[in-house]
Amino acid sequence: MARFGLVGKMTALPGQRDTLLALLLQAADLVADAPGCEQWIVHTEPSDPDGIWVTEVWRDEADHAASLSLTGVPEIIGRARPLIAAMGERFTLEPVGGKGLPPAS
């Protein structure tokens, strides 16, 4: 079975990046032990003071979908949405391997 990966950009409202980052890091903590979560990384973009990227690697798409209903996740999504000025590029990928990625099961 192929892994499921997402890489996506969002742009915070001016002055709200740190607040949005804090919420995304809370989400990262919530999904850290979720079934199938292999990586969930939040990045800032040095060339864009409001830009945030999230990289996710899941065992499969079903595990990703289930994570959206974990306790606390819908609440964080609801608190984050008003801080987002725009959702940018989003890519669905099939992660294969590399440093930090456990062998596929």
C-alpha cells in the first residue's frame, strides 16, 4: 500500500503568523501518536513573513482522514481558519523513503 503525503502552503493574516503557528504546532502534538502518522512538520518561509507550509506523511489516506476527527483537531481547525488569509499550493504525494521516514509496512 502506498503512503499518503501532503505538502501545503497557507498564508496567515498580517501579524497572525505566530498565533497560527502555535495552533499548527498544537495540531502536530495531537496527531503525533495518531495511527498511521509518520511525519507532521510545520515550516515557516523565510521569503514570506506570513507564509507557513505543512508537510504530512501518513501510512495511508484513510489514516489521514481519520486524524481530522481526533479529539481536539476540529477545534484547532476552527480556531485556525479565521487566521488564514489564503490557502496556497497543495500537493498530494506518495512518499517513498529517506532519512526520518520509517520503512513502509
